[in-house]
Amino acid sequence: MDLALHGRRALVTGASSGLGLGCAQALAAEGADVVLLARTAERLAAAAATIPAPTHTLVGDLSDLDSIPGLVVAADEMMGGIDIVIVNAGGPPAGTFASLEFEQYEDALRLNLLSGVALCQAALPGMRSRGWGRIVAITSTSVREPMANLLLSNTARAGFTAFLKTVATEVAADGVTVNTLQPGLHMTDRITSLYGDTSNLAATVPTRTLGDAGDFGRIAAFLCSDSARYVTGASIPVDGGAVRGLQ
């Protein structure tokens, strides 16, 4: 299927590894111009080297909210506009109600909620004026079924999901779609940091496999395509069937 992404311009955050890099690779493979944004220049260079097509890299930290408008302007200047934003940020530390300090909630909300709001505020006006745009946010299946020991992630990502669901209805008439992808257990650094030994994790998933970042990226690319123009405000689990709920 031709996703008609040739010439589209995509900003992918958290793009130096894992699901963010999978999205950047998939978009570039479909002919999009891509800016990879992450905190470390060395890791960005290594990530860009995995993409055969020419790409741009941009060093930035999404937890620094004041820097986000400038990062979006820089990406816009690199590509001559932004049509697609893949919103992706690292997860906050694990913890429970008893173990977490109040300040950690502030940090988590800054990284996993407010940074996404700031990205949307900076990028959406240009998309709306051009009559075409795509926001795809990577959240978690914990938005549907809160996960034990991940209270910060459960809280921040649920709030961001509600924000995006509301924004989707406000910008739909302008040709802009806003969706979230909710990954389950994928073989990424995040999973390794949370679980350590991952050898038995696949047995907890109905497919008996862990997710692949490349497959995940291709799903994101489809949501960015013209074929997905009628999909907006959706929260789609990509989890091998692990979520048990009907919604």
C-alpha cells in the first residue's frame, strides 16, 4: 500500500531508540522527511545511521518545557514545515503511592503530559492553516488498565490521552487527525529497565511474543497516511492481545 507520505515532513521525539526510532524508520521508508529529536547527540547520530534516507537530527530535552517552541521552530526550518508529529517521551520511574514523593508527580506530568501539550500548541497552528496534519502520540496500555508499580506513568499518560481526545474533535474539521497508540510489552530499553530479565515476559502475552519496534512504527506510519484520514480521536492498543477490557 502506498501511504502517500512522500514529501510529508515529520518530527519524531524520543527518536534515538525504541518505539520512537521505529516510527522514524517507518516514516522515512515511506518517503517522509524526518527530524529525529532526542537528548543525546551521540545516540541521535547512531539512530540516524540506521535510516538509509537522509534525515535531520535535533538535540533537545522535552522536560524543559520552555525549550519546546524553539525546538519545533528549528525542526520546521530544517524541513520547511511540519506535517506530522510523533509524540514520544521516556517513561517516568516506577513506584507506588507509598514510595513516591510529590515532586516526582510534577516531573512525570512535565515529561509525559505537559511536554505533549506544548508540542501540540507549537505544531498544530501550522497544520491547521495548511489543512493537513497528523499527531500520533505514544502512550501505554496502562491508560486502559493501570499497571501496578507504575503510578506516575498511569497518571500522566491518562491525562495526556484525555487532552488529545478533546483536541481531536477541535481540529478534525481542519484536516488534522489526532490519535494515540498504546504499546504493551515491546522489546525496548524501557522494558529492560523495568523488568530486568525479560525471558519470561513473552509468556504473559497471548501472542507469546514481545512487540517489535519496527512493526509498531509501521502502524504509526499508517495512521499518518491519507488512508487513515477518517481515524481520529482513537486510542489503539498495540499489545499482542494483552488488554482484556472491551474498551
